[in-house]
Amino acid sequence: MYIIRDMAKFSLEEIETRDRLIHQGIFAAPQKPGKRAILWVHGLTGRFYGDAALMNLLADVCGEAGMGFAAFNNRGHDVITGFRRSDPSDPKGYVHDMIGAGREVFEECVHDIDAGISFLAGKGYTEIILVGHSTGANKVCYYAATVKDLRVAAVVLAGPISDRYSPHNDPAEYENNMTKLKMLRDDGKGSSLLTSVTWMPATADRLWSLIAPHTSEDVFNYGDETDRLTLFTKITAPTLVVLSGNDENADRPVEEIKKAFDEKTKSVYYKSVIIPDTTHGYEGSQDDFADTLISWATRLP
């Protein structure tokens, strides 16, 4: 267990993506920096300040290990919200876009992750460990499998649970929703905002990406009989999978989910862990999560 003696000293930072979105976040540098740093990628509707206790804890333990720590908003923060997009032609230097989790395009997550990595590389870190939580794990998996980025030294998938297999989905209601979404998309109405399909308002395109089978976002299809975890198998970098024993979003025993990852990994340095008696957000066990993460990260080859 880690005992935080002094809260980590953060600096507030901004990054700009290749498609000119501006994201805010935090950065904490250790007193004796090494070559490694962790980039935290938050989940659906999250934000870099969404769990202050966990951010402080991770920054503190990273500092003790000589690693940098950064966490930034991505285009999936909050439900629907305003973003600044750099625009030199505008007198202000930027324009506003309305994005958020309900309107984001999943594949564009590569721009957010790239910008975070570039920020840390600019601070002198040469080995970046991507840590994605929940939908952030989907994004990190997608990035690591599709982008050849030599700056990425390792990948951590924290809470890699499928939205398609959610135990909160009623089978009949799910089929009705999928029919409705397909009709809207086929009619060119994918940008239609819906408020009755999931707990959050979202466009038909966004919901299709989130819960339909075989989309780019459907990377954790551990329940499929064929083509299971295809993108995950493309990751050869060191990989850590962290599951929660009482994950409320899991539709099956997490031991089965762990086994699916264990059977499909092609990582050169792999570990999977179930943190017992805790939920998707590691409530009551955040120190166990931090210990698992840092102990593995400091032992990377």
C-alpha cells in the first residue's frame, strides 16, 4: 500500500492535436526523472480531473518511481460539450466545436493519444506507457494495434470491458435499438441525437460505434466465437491487463474475460491481474491498482 506523504505537484497544461483540437490536462514530473512516463487516457464521459484522489495517487507513485505522469481530456470527455479548435483565420485564434462522448468519432482518438505522447516526448521522456481506463482502454488498444509509434514502450488496459456485452442491456431492447440505429444511419441521419437508447444523449453514429458488433470500437469482443480480440492480438509491446473482481459492467465472471485475454496475447512481456472485491473504478482499492501498475511498470525490460 502506498501512503501519500505530499500531494503531487501538478502543472496545468494544454495540448493541440493534429486536427487542431485543444485539450487541457495535468503533468507531474518526478524530482529525479528517468526515461519513462505514464499517459493516462480516461474513459467515456470522463475528464482528467474526474477522480482527483486517483490522479494524485498515480502522480505520487510515479514520482517515487522516477516516472513522469500526464493526464489530458480527450474528445470523449463529458457527454456533449464545447471544445476549442485552433483556427489562425479567426481573430480569437480558435473556433468552437461541440463534441464530447455523445458525438465523438472513435477512430479520431488516435489524434488525442498522439498529442499526449508528443507532449511527454517533448519533456524528454523516451518510453511512454499508455494507460487506458474503461473506454480509454478501447482507445489505447486501438492506438497500439493500428499506429506504429516507437515512442510507446508499454500498454495497460484497465477495465477493458465491452459495452456491447453490458449486463444492463436487455436483449430485446438491444435488438430494437440496433434496428433503429441502422435505419437512421441508412437514411443519412447518423448525426441525429437520441436520448432513449443509453443513459447518455448520443448520436446514432456514436451509439452504433459503441454497441454494434465489429466496429472499430468493439475491440474487446471476448464473447465472440470467432475473430475474438483481433486488434488485441496485434499488440506485441509489453502489456498489462487489469480487471476488477466486482466489475459492475461485466456480463460474465471476470475470470473468463481474463482467460480470453491470456489466450490471445502476443505481447513479449505480458501480465493480467484481477483486483478482488472492487468495482470498475477501483473504489476502495485504488492503492492496489496503483501498486499493480507501478510494480509492473518498474520491472519492464
